[in-house]
Amino acid sequence: MSDLLDLIDISLLEALQLDADRSNVELARLVGLSPAATLHRVRRLKQSGLISRVTAELDSTIAGFPLHVYVSVALQSHDDASHRRFAEALAAMPEVISADWVSGEIDAILVVVAREVAELQRVLIRLSTRGGAARVMTMLRLQEIKPRSPLPLTAAR
């Protein structure tokens, strides 16, 4: 899909990455199209899967979750059943707000939020008992250095 993006698509995507709450009329004004043409392009970008979802980003501390922890996990076993078990365990843990399989010495990186240390400890125990984690390492986020940035998109040649 990225090979088929023109400058207007790029402008729309950049604007939406910075503020997905913009109205269609505002987007149309930004990219120099009619609201109908803009709506059609945004729908096409969503249908293609390039825009995978539109969400509100909340401040976890203000929302009552002052602990923001990165957790690396190494599983006990590395078969399909173990991976499925781990993914199902994570799906049942709302405190795990993000998880990715990774390569290297660990198997997964998680982002966990908690109201207090005891809540974090319960999550870590569940990762081992229900998720099949052999080793769990935590890293407490102290301060954000750089917020998540928009993708550096370029138009097709």
C-alpha cells in the first residue's frame, strides 16, 4: 500500500497521526480537497488496513496508573501451545496494555500499568503461573523522553 500513496494521502496520514480527532472538513481544508473526496480517501486508507484503528491516547498517570513498567519475558517452552497459552493469559490481563513477540534472549516485551506495587506484583505472578514465563524482568519507566512519533511517510516515486 505504501507504494501507492500520493502526496495527498501522505498529508492526510500525517495530519491524522498528529490529531485523529480532526473533522473531515478540517482535513479537507488541510489537503486542498472537497470534504467528499477527503472522506473517500480516508475510507480507502482504512479499508486498505493502513489505518488500523483510531483511538484516544490517555495519560496513564492522570488515569490513576502511576506505575508504567516495561516487562521482558522468557517463556519456559517455545512451542505453539506455549505461545498460545501466553497470549491467552495476556488477553485476560487488562493491566498489560501492549505486548510484542521479539527476537533475542527474551521472547516478549510487555507494557504494564498498575495503581500500586502490589498490583504489579500480582501481574508478574500471573505471567509465571498462568502464562508460562520462566524469567520475568521489569524496568520501571521514570519519564518519557520522546512520545510516540508519526511514521516518516514518503510519496511513491
